[in-house]
Amino acid sequence: MKIFVINCGSSSLKYKLFDMRDEDVLAEGIIERIGIENSFLQYETKEGTDIKIEHEIPTHKEGIELLIETLLSDEHGVLKDMDEIKAVGHRVAHGGEKFAHSTLIDDEVMKKIEDISDLAPLHNPANLMGIEVCKELMSETSQVAVFDTAFHQTMPEEAYTYALPYEYYEKYGVRRYGFHGTSHGYVARRAAEMMDKDFEDLKIVTCHLGNGASIAAVKNGQSVDTSMGFTPLEGLVMGTRCGDIDPAIIPFIMDKEDMTTSEIDGVLNKESGLYGVSGVSSDMRDIEEAADNGNNQARVALDIFNYRVKKYIGSYSAAMGRIDAVVFTAGIGENAIETREEILSGLEYMGIELDKEANDCRGKEQIISTSDSRVKAIVIPTNEELVIAKDTEEILGRY
């Protein structure tokens, strides 16, 4: 069975085509700058093709048409007919409380996703656009929605409820939702496999550390807490997002700087975090280089990032009563050797003993704690697209 996975953004579209018999990736890539000058399709195949097709791509429809043409081409194609694709799995950023599981898309599901778009105005409309285009171009192919928030729908009320007037939850759905759920779920399950333990017997803290970053507490196979909240702004310090701050700071700065709500929102989401503190970049590699060259602001930014992650690990250990493993994933988590060491330093009291030699790795699965460490520290590259493909295959099997 061949499954096509799509992650549609406002001006880009990431894709992977899987052969689910052996979970091989037949083709993958990205369409960039949709509706903007200098748009292009990046296309790689299992056979080693790696090409960039520069082409005018004014809309997502033209982008997907170009992609289909490439998939079927005599020179670079991996399909003889689009009917070989049995389903398309779509990443949808926000499922609200309506969707705790992946689901087959019909008109009713489309309407529900649209109804909660105000919870993710930058993402859900773009995700819907991708679904609509695929339904138009592949009308006989099943479409499945896989929600980034679904994994966290198992959180208890005390974890997801904010201490605000309860009517805001009842009227507007103001609560903690959490994000990166597909990634957290994948790496937690994979950690259990690597430890040769039953997933439902473990208490795991998963650290998805990238430009966007979040941590989840996974207890007995379910998410019971996570650092991102009503939006992806809450929680850890991120590339350009501030993470946890005193909410009274917002009206204070707005008053002092004579800002509008959209302006302060831009500061919190796009000008803060590692970028805001360091004054250098939102990229961890640039900040590490600046810190090594004596830039104090860059050093402070790194220290804040590491401290906040360490603090969340400790709090989730308390919330679950113990932890059996800490998992690092995503761009920073998979590749930043010194960052992992700094985060785990001082957590020996919890039973984590880092193996520095094992920790000297990037982008591969590896247990980085010592063999006698009571709590395992593990690096696991995330694979959200494979989770989406598996969910899509499973749902197809029900119909």
C-alpha cells in the first residue's frame, strides 16, 4: 500500500510518499515559495534522484499538480499511475477538543476543522487548503487527517485547565492543548522499544527541541502534561518565541511602547526567545558560535534555554512520581551535544548518569546514559511523517 503524506503551510508544502509494505520512502521533498517569486519543487527519490525544479507556482493547486507530474514522469517518476496511492495523510495542526484521534475526512470533518481555525489561524486554514486541493485532484483517493494536538487529549483536567474564569473555557475553548503530539507519541513509543519495555508501564519525559520546542510527560502510554498551551507560545524558550512569562508584562510593554495587540503578538512570537535574548540569531548553532567567541548575551540565551528544559524535566518527574527515560528529539535535541549534556547535568539525583562518549552523536538513535543509569537518556530522531502514514493505513483498514 502506498500512502502520500502532506504537511501544507501557507506558502510551502512538505511531502513524503511511503510504500507501507516495508515503510520505504519512495519520494520526498518540499514545495517552497508558493505564490511568491522564485518558487520551486525539491524532489528526492529512494533511487538517488535529487533535483530542484524552478517553476512558477502561484497556488497550492499548481504546486500539487507539478508534484503529481513529477511523480509520474518517465525520467524521475516513482509511480505509473496515481491510483497506486491508496490514501493521503494530512498533518492538521489543531484538532481542538473535537479530535482525539486521526480520522477519515468527510464534509463534516472539514467543517469541524474550519470551525476551530481561530485556535490556529496560521496553520489550520493552510492545512484545509491542502486537503481541498488533494480532494479535487485525487477525488477517488481517501483523505485522512492526523492532528498535532490529538496525543495530548488524554491530559487530565488539572493539567489542561487554566485558572481563569471558567466561562472562557466553556465559551471559547481556552485551555491547554499542546502541540508536537505526533512527535512526542512517536519517540516515546520508540524509547519503550529500545528499552525492551512495555510502553504502558513506563513514565517518559519527551523533549522535542527545535526552533519550536516542547516537552511532554508521558505516563503509562498517555500524555498527562505538556509545556505548550492554548497556543505554541507557552512553555520553553524557543527560537523566536518567549515561552513562559509573567502575563502582566504584556500590558506593561504595550503601554510603555504604545503597541497594538498585533504588534505585541509579533514581539512575543517572532522577536523573542533565543533570538531576542542573544541578539544574534534564532539558530542554536549561530548562538553557540557567538557564545564561544565571548558574546555574553548569547551565553545567557543558551543558559536560559537549558535551564528551562531542565526545570520542566524535574517538574514532570514530580508530576508522574518518577521517570524511566528522558528522550531528546528534533533539530536541537538530535544534534546539540553540549546542550544535552548541560540539560542533564545536575540531574544525577534523579538517576540519570550521562555517558559522554555515547552522547557524542548527532541525528541517530542512541542511548546516551551509562549502562547502570537507573533513568535512561535517549536520542531518537523524530519521524512524524511515518506516524501520519501509519495512522492513515490503520484508518483505511477500518473501512
